[in-house]
Amino acid sequence: MGVDTVTRGTEKAVGTKKAEGDGRSVGVEKLVEAVRGGRADEVPSLLEGLGAADRGAVLAELKSLRTEVRGWEAKRPREAADVRRALYVAGAGCHPGASAAATWLGGRDLAPWRSEGSGLALRAVAGRSPEWLADVAGRLAARPAVAEHSYELIRGLVEMSGCAVPATDGYVLGWAWQFRAGSRWRLSFEGPELLERLRADPQTPVLALHALSMTESPEGLTWTVTEAPHAHWPTAVAALVGEGVLDRTEILDAALSRLLRGGRPRDLRFPMEVLRLVGPTAAEFRERVPDLVGMTADTPSPIAGYAQEVLAGLATDGGLSTAALAEMTSSVLFRTEKKLVRAQLTLVGKVLARDPGAAAELLPAVAEVFGNEDTDLQGRALKLVGRHLSAVDDSVRLELAGQAGLLSPAHRQAAVELFGESLESDTGVPYEEILPPVPEPQPVGPAAATIEELVEGMLAKGVNDDPVRFEWALDGLVRHAHRDREALTRAVREAFTTKSWQEPHHFSYDFRSLHAVLAGLLGLLEPSWIKERRVREPGSAACFHEALTGIRDARLWEASALIGTDALPFLLASPTVSTGGVDPLVLVERLRAYRDAGVEPAPADLAQALLRVLRTAPDAGRAEVEASALGTEAGQRLGAWLRADEPLAATLRFLAREEDRSLERWGVYQRVVVELADRAVVREKFPPAFRWLGGTLETAPRRCYHWISGGEHWAPILPADREVLAACFVPSLARGGSSGKTTEPLTGLAEAEGPVGRAVAVAVALALGAGDADDRLRAVDALLVLASRGDLDGRRVGEELAWLVAEGAVKPNRLADAARTAAVTGAYRTVWAVLGAALPELLGAGKPVRGLGEVLAVAADCVERCGARGELPGLAGVASAKGSSQLVVQAKRLRAALGQEA
């Protein structure tokens, strides 16, 4: 027997000797003491002398200590960190099951030690079976958030067990990160080190292949040669393909497959560069024609352009079948990028010149351009069809003639000359404007019948983002807390993680969160802290973003303070319709129930209910009488509110640069002035958070540094006063942004009630020029909804657009995109009413407005289709100019469509 064997035997004997007093072994005592003392380095050696029973005993203490440490963060953070590191290592060695061990190692509270403690954890599990080690590795690798930071541990487990490399996104992220040792922003290696390290790593063939397929590429893999010349992954991968370290076929297939799926340009950069650098041959591309054709359809423009270029090369060399070219043509010509469409028409023209017999398959695909929004492209396609029409039979000719009905009226005569009697005629059919149905507010469903239904609804994704569901949840909490606070409290504790609710900073940013109310229900917050927030009033210079969200905050903190008490049996302000409005008769009944129960309404709840009551509802007059007859102060306030002609009002203006030389460099958003009318009843009888609506804010430009978030909740705050809401919304909208959420309140604004004035017109005008496509879509929806309700003043919107374009606040290309989107729904006359009012000032500008030609093209299309006639000031001067620019060409087209003499 060797010395080491004797030593281990002695240590084991010592370890199993029972400690005096508590029946635990000395080894258990020492291990627990080391963990409690935060001495993680000692843990692996102390584990060696313990058997399964002793490790089980330690495990129970580790779990208890882990819970205890959670309360140390505030006063003993450094000690807590040391103990957690020791817990991480000890837990790895004490759990008998792979599943439990992986759960322990993946615990969120132990996350900081997944990297630093990996070496110690590997020592702690060194005696486990290969199957156990492989099981733990697989479980950790399957959890993306855990795998990335547990890379070293997982790799060690894989190497110890000899199992297959786990090709998961999280593991690949960790693998890619380890090639960037040192500073996050500075590479620690020079020259060819990346290539050498990848070449030397036996896991590279598996992980590099998976990296190509990831939906979100690891950061380092997306760097360009310019950004990181010494760490350019595509160059290294291409070199390894050339050396045979990576399988060429697998790499090509993975890169093309990833590109075919599409996604963000950033995430497609790695597979795209790999494909370019590997340089597939014509034969390899021919084997992958279906993938390339698919790439031309749905991928971002640069990817589609690359695929188009490759396929064009194959077609030119005769390596692309006519069927494949026809499919590719349909895909490309359906896209909106004019450059791609023009290139495809040119390619088809070249193929048909060489092979006229392909016309029967290719011309129907070309005819899809007849419905393109760009009339110039329509004309090119029509000419291409005309050159090869003689090569097709009558059935194809009839098919093409049918498609020609989609052409703009500008090409109508040319189409008639080409197709003759085959072209369906719509002469004499009067134009009919198509607008969406007038949206009817949908009734809000009843409150949750059971606590289980309520909790399930609160746990559902998006409850905080949907105003209707949010109000449903808030009202349900109040109702069920009043009926059975104890039962609701138990359900909330079981369903939610409540630890962070005791920390004040948790509620500092997300005003939409129901957590404030839940924390109040559980008694986790200091009453004085809640009281202070209930009476907050925005400062006189506060932005409207802060003021609007302050109203929501006040309601939440009021509910947090009163939930589960007799003072709040249910909410008066719960909407009855989807716009956020409250039926006046329903509100009367709610106030009657409060009176009969001897309950005084909560101030913020009553204030919000008054703001939401629909004063123009058919039963508003009857509700006014019944409210006044209740004999309560709240009833009197409701009656007076319903009688008031304009309980809230606002005016909007923009400071002119001439007013103050300091304004010369200011943008539009810095010159917005909103003045809320003086309303004594709001200033004197509403809670502090609401008083600004009575005119307490300064009448001056105000800057807002908030992100545009939570905007979907603004409209339900003022569903009966959309002009006031629009005035509050304009400053944030004028500031703009590219988040895709800037115009969120616009949908509710269009469906709200109340007068429409300049603020609504400016809001719509600004939104039509928003930088994000989704924002512009919401603007188009709002425009059409206002039109369908008879509330759109098209001339006013156009006039606002004219000066906003001149100021640079609205870019013509974005306006053209939004106007075109609205027009193609069938609302050509509506869009022309807007553009016709905007164009005179823009056409008469001393210097041509860049991009105005696109707007003129949309305007001409609208006029051609709706049949408008008349004079447009400034148009003749532009149309009579020399040249063939889009501005001049479209001006001439618009002049002809309007019937103005040349």
C-alpha cells in the first residue's frame, strides 16, 4: 500500500469521526465552517474525505445558508460574495443528482461565480462518473443565460467526461468570448493568434459551424476588418476551410441556411462574410439555387442583392433554368427596393433577347410590376412586356392584359395600344373612396370571477403593455382584496417573486408595473413612503411625459395604500370601453354604490373617473341629472363636469425663430409651446398629480429626456379630451426617435372623443414623417380612422406638413412613404386633400426641396385615380423647368392629371 493510499485512508477516518455534541463528523464541521467563512479554495480538498451521507448532511446546511445570505446584501456585501463563491463550489460537490447539481450551479444568485469558481467546482466533482459529468454539462449548456457564463465549467465537464461537444447558443457565446481575454474593448492578441487558437481547439469544427447558424451572432464575430483587423472571424473561418479543418460543404450550407432565414443585418454579417471569403464555385452555387432564390425574396436588401448578383451570373452563363429565373423574378419584383427591381428587369430583358422562347414563363412574373407603387418601374415593365408580347400565345396575352389593370392611369393609353380589346375597360366607373369602417369602442369584459383567474391573467405576458388588460388586473386586485385579502395574499406570494418589492428603487422607473399595488397588498412598503408618492405634484417645468405618467403613478400608489380596506371596495375609474372611456350612467351607479356603502371615493380614483367619463355619450344628459340627485359631493362634481362645455382645453404653438435670436439654431421640438387653459375646478379640487391639467405648468418650451415608453397608456388617461392629449403628445413626437414606439399614443388619440384642432393636426403631420416604419404605419392608421369618423381636417394637416417639411422636421421621403401607404388602401382622395394643401408652399420654395419628387409622384397617382381637377399654385413653374429629374417629371405628370394647361 502506497503512502498516498495510507494518507487518504487516514483522512477519511478522521473525516468520519463524530464531532462531540452534535453528532456531525469533523469533516462536515470543517466544510461547513469553510463555506460559512467564505474560504472557497479549501472546499474541494475538504470534500474529498466525505462520503455520500456526510455530503447530504452538508447539503442541508448549504441550502439554509444560501437563504440566509440573501439578507446580507445591504450590510455585508463583501462577506456575502465570498460565502456565495464557497456555496457554489460546495453545492457542486454535494448534490448527488445531476439535475439538482445543474440547478444549483445555474442559480441566479450564484451567477457571479460561474466563471471565477469553475476551476474549484471542477475539482469538487472530479470523482463523479463520466455519465454524471456529461449530464450536468448538457443541462447547463441547454440554458442560454447560464451557459454563456459557465463556459469554462461546461468545457471542463465535457473534457473530463469525454462526451460530445454541446453545440448550443449559450455555450458558443462563452466559447467566442474566451478568444477576447482581457479588456472588453481591447484585444489582447495580435496578428494571426485568432486563427492559431481556432486551429488548435478541437471543438472548433462543431462550434464554428453552430456559430454560423445562430439567430443572434456573438458580438466578436460581427466585427468588420476595419473594426478589428486582428480578430476577423470570417477570415479565420475561411482559412480553416481552405486547410480542411472545417468541412467546406457544411460551412457553405450553414451560411446559406442562416442567410435564408433573414434577420437583423448585424446578425447576418458573419455568415455573409464567410460566404464571400470562402468563394463558392459556380458548380457549388448551382447545387444551392433554391436557397439563393429564397434569399432574393425575404432577406435584407444587401443579402438579396448578393443572391441576385450570383443568380444573374448563373443565368448569363446558362446555368439557371427558366423556371428558377421566373421564380426568382417573382420574388425580386415583389420587393420595394427600386434598385433590385430595375436590375431584375434588365436581367430578364437580356435573357429574353437571347432566348425569346422563355417569354411565356417570364413575362407573367414581369407583369407583377404593374402594381408597383413606382410609376417609372411600371413603365419599364410595360415596355419589356411590349417588346416580347409577340412571342406568347393568346392565353398568356390575356393573363398579361388582366394584370395591366393594375397600372397607373398614366400608363393607361400605352396599355390600351398594346393589348387593345384584351384590356379590361373601367371607363365610366365613378371613383369610390375606400376608408376603414368607423371603429366602435369595444365593451370591457367583466372583472375576474376568481382569484385564480386574476393571478393567471396578471402572469400573462404583456399585461403591463395592454391598457385594457392592465385596468382589468388593477380592478380585479382591488375587488378581490376587499372580498378576501388573506386568500389573495397567499396566491400572490405563491405566484410572484416578491424580494425586490421591498427595495424602493424597484419602483423608480416602470410606472406601469402592478408590483407597487401587490407590494402594498403584502405590506412590504413603508406607509410613509407610499404617502409621499401619493401627493407628488409635477414641477412647474415638468415635461408632459412626466406629468402624464405621474397621474398613473398617483393611482397606483393610492391603490397600494388602500387595497384590502373598506376605503376601496372597487375602482370608480375602471374603463367600460376599450378606449379607456367610462359610460356616464355606469359611473353614476358606481357612485351610488359608494354612497349606499358609506364610502368616500378615493381622490385619485375619482379624478381619473371624471377625466374618463364620456361627456358626449347619448345618456350623458340623463347621467348629469341622476348624478346631481345622489346627494353626495362626488355626485355634484360629476354633474358639474358633465355640464361643462370644455372642462379641459389646450392651445399649441411654435416659437418663431424671429421672436428670439437665441432660437435660430433650435429645432422644432425645442420650440413647442403648449398652454393648458386655466381651470379652477381642476387646480382646487383634483389631487396634486392632476392639477397641471388646470394650467399650473409653465407656458414655455420644455425639454424631455425620457425614452418614449408606456405611450400606449396615455390615451386612456384622457379618452374624452383628445385635443388636450394631442397637445401633451406633440413635444415628445416632435423630438422623434427611431424606437418604433414614438407614435404609440396616436391610435388611442384617433379613437378618442372630444374636439379636434391644431394639436391633433400637428400630431398626425409629425407622425407621418416619423423615422421608423412602424411609427409611420400607426400614423397612417390614425389618419384613416380620423377620416372615416369625419374628424380629419385634411387641409389643416397639409398646411402643418408644409412648414414642418420646410423646417426639416419631416423628411419628404418618409412623408411620401406614409402617403403612399395610405393611398393604396383606396383613400386616394383623402391623401390628395392632405398633399394638395401641403404642396403649394413647398413648390414655391426658393430652393427645390430635396426629395419632393417622391411626394409629387404619390400626389399624381392620387389625382389620376380619384379624378381631382383644379389649379395647384407653384406647380406650373416646376413643371415647365428643363431637365428629366424626378421632380420635373412628376410635376409634369401631376399637372396633366389635374388638367392644367401646359
